[in-house]
Amino acid sequence: MTTTVLIGATGNIGRASLAAFRTAGFSGVLRAASRHPQRAAQRLPQPGLEWHFFDYAQPGSYAPLLKGAQALFFIAPQAEAVPAARRLLATAAEQGLQRVVYSSGRTTGDVPGRPMHTIEAAVRASGLAWTILRPGWFMQNFTGWLAPSIGEQNAIRLPAGQARTAFVDVRDIGQVVARVLTETGHAGQTYELTGPEAFDHREVAECISRASGSAVHYEAVGEEAFRQLARGWGWSDADIEDTLYLFRLVREGKEASPGPDVERLLGRPPRSLADFCREYAGLWRTTT
């Protein structure tokens, strides 16, 4: 029986992937990693799901997690991303894993010198059958870290200028993860995961307004203004600067073109922003 390991299982993509495995009727062993496995098991119960301790900062936790497994999905940590990913890949090879799927980033995976680019190179050189996913910006940002400002102030304030972004629903990413881990034919492939259309944030605000009945507006802020906002949210300086770098890429148009890979992989169009706004309209209404 195949054992598949998911690192990052409690995050956005990880939770969506667990749900996708469940609905797909996966018959193998699914092993999810967490620094707090008992707490995760209570928060995310799922028949047949095994929660195991894992911490990137504790190399001794790598081998027990991967022992006896055949496939691995991972998202690199924010701190010491490159050395941690290299240790993980080396341990996976030592433990005899056969395939690895890495969730990189659409705009930074091919930027030399950026951690995701370096990790992608390590994945390709790992000796494992590899697949790289490059998801774009999540629709779920608007129901996650941006939801308080939408609900409390009817505002989206970001340093995105007027640039367009092909936002992708995280649930589509999760279904792709489950698909590439359980099917053959994906070795050596790099997939860009986007939604079906690109929108600027003013259009996103209009979409939310139509669905929720709240008059949400978009304000394009400068980088210093965003620093002040993010510090108020409790973000670290490192997280703020990383996010500002990503928004520079957005303003350069690096996220503006929808791609065909989600539809090609799932056999259906990606979820649309309009459907997403309608589905989550109640969340924005209840926070006003």
C-alpha cells in the first residue's frame, strides 16, 4: 500500500489537499506532518489520516516521518528554507522515496537567487521523480488575512497598483496536488496554477461588493503605507519585505496571464472569482 507524506498539511494548500484526497477516495496511507500532531488531529479529523510530528528546525524528525513512504509533497519553511529543503530531499532519497512534489511560487520559482528557485533546482537534482507546482496568488487571501479590513473597513489596501492577477482558488491547487501524487505521467513536469481570468484589485472589490452587498473599495497604497498596515497586523519585518517584493512582481505584470494547467490537469475549468465571491459572501457580510 502506498504511503504519501504531506508537509505543510495544516496550511492553506495542505488543508485543501487533505480534502481532495478524502473526496477522491484515496486508498493508500496518508501521513500528515505537524509540529503539534495531536492538536492537528483534533482540528482536522479525517478517517485513515495519520498525523506525525515534524519540525523543519529539528532534522531528527525527518527520517521517522519519511520512513516507509513512497511519495512526498512539501512546502519549504520561511526560515532557512534552502538548507532545510536540501536536508529533506537528502533524507527522502536515503529513505527510498520514489517521487516528490514541491509547491513553489509562480513568480519567484524562476528568479535566480530567490529561495524557491534554488529549491526547485535541488528538487530536480534530487534523484527522485519530481513534479513542481507554481501556484499564483490565492483567492483565499480575501477570506483570510485580508478579511478583517474588508469586513471592518470595507477596504482592500495593498501595494498592487492597477496590475491584474490571475487569482487561483486554493481548492483547485489541492486537487492538483492529489492528482499528481496519485497518477503517473507527471514526473519532470512544472505546472503553473492560476484561475481562468485576471483581475485588478478594484475589480476584486467590485466582485465582493456585488456578492456581499457591502460597498467594498480598493485603495492602492505605497510600500511605506503597507509597512505600517502590516506592522499593525503583527507581521515581522522579514514577512513584510518578502510580501513587498512579491507585490513588485505583481505590478510588473508577472501574475497577469492565466495559464491552462489547472484545466488540463483536472479536466474542468478552474473555479472563477465570481463563484468564489458568491460562495463566501456571507463571511464578508457577517464581519461588517
